[in-house]
Amino acid sequence: MEQTDKLNFIVIDDSKLDCFIAEKIIRNSGKTDTVRSFLQAKEALEYIGVAQPEEDTHTIILVDIQMPVMNGFEFVEAFEALPYDIRKNYTVYVVSSSINDNDLHRVQNYSTVKQFINKPLTSNNLASILE
Amino acid sequence: MAQDKIKVLYIDDEQNNLNGFKATFRFDYTIFIAVNIEQAYEHLQKNAEISVILCDQRMPDKTGVQFFEEMREQYPDPIRMLITGYTDIESVIDAVNRGHIFRYIKKPWTDTDVRSAIEEANKFYVTNSMLAAKNTELQSAYDELGKFAYSVTHDLRGPLLSVIGALDVAKTMDNIAEIREILGMMDAAVKKLDEFIKNTHEYYNLKRGKLVFEEIDFNNIIADTTAIFRIAGRMDNVRYTAHVSQNDVFLSDEISIKIILNNLLSNAFKFQRKTASDKFVDVDIKVENDSAIILVKDNGIGIHESHINNIFTMFYRATSEESGSGFGLYNVKDALTKLNGIIEVDSVVNEGTTFKVTIPGKANGTN
């Protein structure tokens, strides 16, 4: 991602509190004001499919793993199936409370997932993303 | 009882031996005889419960050892015994050592030898079958435990990490209104955690607990159950009606009944449409003909067709609306299985859901 890009965020988490925390931390970082939260991964996917990001913007997706209906893995797989022209505008991070080895390995197998971040999201680990 | 007789298959190329064997043992055991291997396979195919096979070693096309070696691939369960004279002792020792046969019986055999061999073999067979059944049970318990541990880790850590995260954010807040907002959310997270722990407790009560059958007074149970919801403010803005018609004594396990009602009602209050102005939950309980029929009806968000078949699966959550633990309906189903009851669901998205539970009284139940 280019330094000159303007940053947007998409937070996908079925916990309202976790979305709220992520939004606060992202806004507090002072880097961006555009944070969209989705309680359902499906809705986020639909949004990404039709969204028309402005030129020179880049969007960071923070997605949880264990969610009802469509979980984080299913979301990433569906995301990877999107056309490159859409995908290139996004960077995906998985943010989860999981300490399950299988989950951690599975995350590593997705080429589009940049990093696994342990919950809770803090200003420190957000800073490491923004570096 | 005739069905309980041990089923024995005897293979020998001499018809006289077969006839003699059958005549001697047919009162004690169910005997199948085969004059060649082809016939033996026919019996095995048709009678899965054959537990003991005796086979003569010297036969024209194959030896008994060869037959056993070959048939056990397809039929590993029956206990194999070889009948043979002393001259074949080498091959017998070999066969026994390679684990193909349980015992050998010396020719000419005596009734007592054969009888004791059959009894021993059958004991071994029964033990093996029980072990196999226990292993299957154990395997499914392990599988469930694995799934359980995975989900429990998530469901216990999730709310805790949320609160830790929220505390971290709250430390930087100066605005009281904002702090109150985040406190409210932390409160919800902690309550969710508590609900999950209570559900886990229910789950183990159901798994480990013995049923205690006593007289059930549905009016009391409904009063107890709804009192909790009322205190928690969960019934606010929802028109709630309960109707109980019980004239007969109904025997069942009170804890199970409470778990069923509590979860169904909890869901009915929880999965309301937030914007609806005429929210309602109706409970109707009828005891007649020694069975109880419980209807729990709401006009909430409903359950989509594609999820209906999964709602009773552990940790399955059909919606991210509200704080489901993925435990509730699983526990309901589990309780009903124990009580020999059934549950039916009728639901339309955005119109509501009706659960119908039918529970037989103890007299009709399995216990």
C-alpha cells in the first residue's frame, strides 16, 4: 500500500462491542475517519462487491473468525473469489480470540490474509498494521 | 428365549459329521451347517449374528486355516475355531499364532470340549462387540469434546477479551456519556458470558444427571420461569400471555422441563423484531391423555428455511442478531430426547416462530 493512499477501514465482527472498540481505536489513531462495521460477513461481502472506492484510497479489512451464518474463513474464501480489480483495493487482517492451532494454520494458508491479530484489538497492534 | 441362543456355523466336507454335530447341539445353539465354503459364505451373508464358526481343517478346495484367513477380511467379528486331527498341528500352531483362530478342537471331538469351546468363544465375541460399541461411544464423546472445547474457548474468551479491549479504550475517554455507553456494552458482554456458563451447566446437568420423576405443576413452572425474565427486564414492551390447562397429574423430570421452557421462552423474548410495536409471546400448555403439549409462539424475526434443520445442532447460530450461545436449542433437544419427547417448529421470517413440544408422561416414557 502506498504511503500516499487514504485509508478506509471495514470491521467485520458479530460482537457489537468488538466493532465499537475497533471503531474507537481506529478513529483514535487519527489516520482515518472512514470506518464501516458489519455484524454479518455476508453484508460486508455484498458491500465490497458493489462499493466503488475513490481513487488513491485503500481499505483495510479486519475480520473475526467465529461468526454465525458466514464465518471469517468463508468470508476470506468468498473474498478471494472476487475479481482482482476489486481485491487490489483491500488488505485483509484476521482479528480473532482463537488460540486454536488449526485456525492459526488455516489463516496462514490464505494468500490474501496479511496477518493474524489476537483480540483484543489495541492501539498498539493497530499501529503495527498502519506502519 | 430362542432368539438368545448362540448362533454357530459349522463347516465340514463330510455330511455325516455335519449331521452328527447338528443333532448333538441343536437344542443348545442355533446351528448352521455348510458342506463347502460357498455354503458357508451364504450363511454368513444372511445371518449377521453368527458369533462362532467351527471349520474342519481338511477340506478338498481349501484348508480351514485358508478359509479363515480369507473370510475374516469381510467378516471379522465371528470367533473362529478350527477342528482338526493331531497330524495338522504345525499349521494349527501357525494359524493360532497369527491370530486367525481363537481355539482349535481336537478330532474326534467330545460334546464337552465343543460345548465349552463354543461358550468361551461366544463370551469373547460378546465382550468384543461390547468393546466395539463402547469404542464408538467413546469416539463420539471425544469428537464432541473436541468441538466443545473449541467453541467453549471462543465463547468464554470472546466476551472477556471484549471487556479487556473496552477497558483499554475507556481509559482514554473523558466524556461521561461515552464512558456510560461503553459500560453498557461491557455489561452486556459480561452477561453473555454468564449466560454461556449457565448453559454449559445445563448441558452437563443433562448429560450426567439422572432424571427424577415427580409431579409437575405447569402453573408453578411457568411462574418460576417467567419471574426470571420479568426481573431481568426481558419482557419489557412484549405482550406476554400464558395459558395452562392441566387437570391430570403429570409425571416428569422438573429440571428438564424447566430447561426446555426456559430456553424456548428466552429465545422468544430475545429474537423479537426490534422495530415491531405489537411484540408478543404466547405460551400454551395442555396436559391431556398423559402427555403435555407446550406451544411457545412469538411474532419475532423468524428462522429462515435454510437454517431450520440446523437449529438444534450444538453451537449452530442462525443469526448474528442478539447474543445466542448456540447451546439453547441443543439443550432443549437433548432434554427432550431423554424424556422421549418431540419438538416441531413452524417459522416464517419476519412473522414469527412457533415451537410445539410434546412430552409423554412417565407412564408412556422410556424410563
